[in-house]
Amino acid sequence: MMKKRLSLLIAVIALLVLIVVIVWLVVQVKPSGQMANMNPSFDSTASQQMQGSINNQNSPDVTQAEPDLEQPEPEPTEEPEAPPTPTAPDASTLFAEMGVVEDYRDVFVHGNKGAEHQKYIMLHDTEGWGSPSSVISYWSGNGNLVAAHFIVGTDGSVYQCVAMDKIAHHAGFGNAGNNAKYGVTDESRDDKKGTVSIGSAHPDYGMNSYSVGIEMVHVGGGGEYPTAQLEALDKLIAYIDAYYGFESAIVAHNEWRTSNSDMSAEFSTYLANYKNHRSYKSL
């Protein structure tokens, strides 16, 4: 009887333990189910929010600033460089190109003539056919102390016997009133050695102190001036301009003294061209 009761007690205890275990399991599982039941829209709402977030990332946000549509300024285009302006040769280059023969004679020097006193280039004819070197020898030997700074031969050769910053006796006396006309003064820089008055009609004596003299080997009435000679004269005038850095007025000897035969009639057209554009050639 006792064994029977003990077995029944054990069965009851086992049943109670089983019930306790079942209740514990139910308690453990129920909160998760309750959470799901308390938020039935969780899954759909979260899904919609996540989808919305994805859609927002893939679609432009109308609240965002518009992208900067301003086009970049085009790169400035470089203007093509203008061709360099040709520069005129300097005086030393021109002198070398002419191949000037230098034959300076102290006897021809009559004073100093700085650039501040330079105004004219005076052109002459030699009135003889001798070469430039023979002309210099003639001047040196006749005792008149007369010479020009340069002599240009018919072959285009150029000789220099007086430096341009020195006074040479090439112009001599001029017509009355020419000192005032040409803006020159008869003053003490010229030593006037060898000068001889030629009469009251030609009393003015100032041109030598303000000019460079050029003799062309030619005789009036003897025909045309050779092209080589005229080309050399062009270059010589360009050299004188470059040497001083300015253009001196070009005059003929017979403009200073009208009784002179030089320059000859054959040179008249060339003289006009030289006065106009510093070349024998017509424009």
C-alpha cells in the first residue's frame, strides 16, 4: 500500500515538473510573439521606409540645389604674333658693307663739328674723271686746303678723307643771305685757313661748320651717273643718317652758291628724289 502511494506521489511530482517546464517554455516564447502582435505593421512600414530611402538615393531630391550649369569660360585664344619689324642696320654695319676706303689727311681738318652742329649733306661733282684716290691726292697737293669728307667713284667705290666730326672746306662762300636761309652761322669753330673771298655777291660763310660734303666723280654734260655710283650714294646717305641718328637735309653745292656748276643738270631728277625720299630711285 505504501509503495503504491509512493509511486503515485512520484507521478504527481513528475507531472508538476513537466507543467512547470511547459509554462517556462511558453513564457520564453510568448514575448517574441507579443512583439510581433503588438507591431503588426512593423515589417511593411520598415520595408516601405527602406524602399523610400533607396528610392530617394536613386531619384533626384527636389530640395537639393540645382547643379551649377554655368559653362567654363573658354581659354583665351592667342593672337598670332606679328612678324618682327625689320630693324635698320647700325652705322658700323653700313660702313663695313660699303667697304669704305679710309684715307684721312690732317691738312683737310679745319675744326671740330659735333653732332649738335650737323644739319646738311652737301652734294658736289668733282668736275673731273679721276678716281677717288687721285682726287684726294690732288686736293692734298694743291695747297688750297679744300676737301670733302667723302668721294664716290663711278664704280661705286667710296673713299673718306675727313672724319664726319671735323670741319672740311667743301662749301666755301655762299650767296648773300644764305647763312640766314639755311640757319648757319659764320663762327670761330672753322679756322678758315686757305679761304679767299670771291666777291660781295657771295659773302656768307657758315655752311662748312654744319655739313658733311660728298663729291661724286662726274663732269657736267658728261652723261648719266652710273647705277653703281648712285647705289653707293644711297648707302652712304643711309650711313650718315645712322651715324648721327637723324636725317640731315640734302642740298646741292649750287644751291649754296648759284655760280657753281655742281651738281650738274643730269643730277636734277636724282636730287629731287634724294630730297623727297633719300634715294635716287623714283617712287
